[in-house]
Amino acid sequence: MPIPPQAFPPFPSRTPTQAPWSANFLTAHDTLSDIYRRAYRILHQEDADPLQLTFHLEAVSGDAIPLLQALANDPQGHEMHDWLTCAATSLGDLSVQLLSFRHNTRNSMDTNIAFPEPVSLLHTGRPGCPKKFIDIAFLSEAVSNSRQIRLTELAKTLGVHRNTLRLYMKHHGVERKYSDLTNTDLDLLIKEFKKKRPDSGIRYIVGYLRRHGLRVQH
């Protein structure tokens, strides 16, 4: 079985005669590295469960791969064929490891132990689909800032529409809270980001903050 590298491959260095990588390229690399690092970390987490592994698999296939394809289609991407091949191989090897780990985790579960299901079904005997109930404790933990899970991804994992998920959260008083961050601390973080990425806009700044577990109004 292929062994993925510990870190996502860095961009190739540029010569003095070449234009530097664009701000969008550098931000995309930060995002890819973050997805890769989190997925790689869970491979060495003893208490990982199949749901967590599925989430990281979907992050690789649904977020990282399309982003890599977008880089390949960019004019600058034509200059980095070898890097793109290496990056795609690393993501592929990581996915194989995640799939294998998930399979082994499922097989190793003791059948005598009852694991709580995040979603349960209520069959009423009436026409139509059965009603779905989402475990409130699970939902509260899943939407916490420390988890950094987007509602669209969470809804897909739970098998419900994102609008249904939002209504369920509102009905049960589950909120996505903003980080307890002072304006001074926020200004310092944004200034630090702008030093590294002076050409990046608000979306990239918000993404930078969220990757560090911070959720702010914008």
C-alpha cells in the first residue's frame, strides 16, 4: 500500500526571471495543505471513527481535488506539471490510506458495543419518507468552532438537505457562535495575513481565520 508523505508538497521555487506565484495560487496551496494536514493527522489518531474518516475523505475528493484541477487549468498551472503530478499522487495515496483505515476501523468495532447514531429514523406508517431525528449533542459538537465543518458538508454527511439542517438547528436552539475575539486581536490577525497575502480579498481573509478555528462576522 502506498505511503503518503507527511506534508503536502510545496510549490516549486521561482527563478528571478519568473513572476512570483499569484496570491490566489498561494492561498489555494494553503487550503490544500490544511486539508492534507488534517486528513493525515487522523490516520495517526487512535480514537478515529468511520464518520470522521468519511468527512476527511469527502474533503479530499470534494474540495482538494477540484481545487487542484482549477490550478491545473490556470495559465500558471501549465508551468508546474511535475508538481501537479506529485500533488495528485499524494492526495491519491492519502485517500487510499483513509479508505483502508476506515475499513479496518469498521471491522474492529465490537458488535456488543452500541455506538450512538447521529441520525435516527421514525417510521410512522404514513405515506412518505420517515422522519429524521439528529442527535442534539452530536450536532452541537459538529457545529462548534473547533470542528471547522461547513454546514453544507455536515448536511451531506448526515444525509439531509442543508436547509433542513438549518431549520433543525434553529428549532433546537443550536447556533454557530462567533469567536470571542476582540477588535484589537482581529486587527492584528488581519494585518499579519495581509503581510503575507497583500492582494487577497475578504473571502481569503475569512477562510484564513476559519482555518485557524475563528468565526467572525463580515
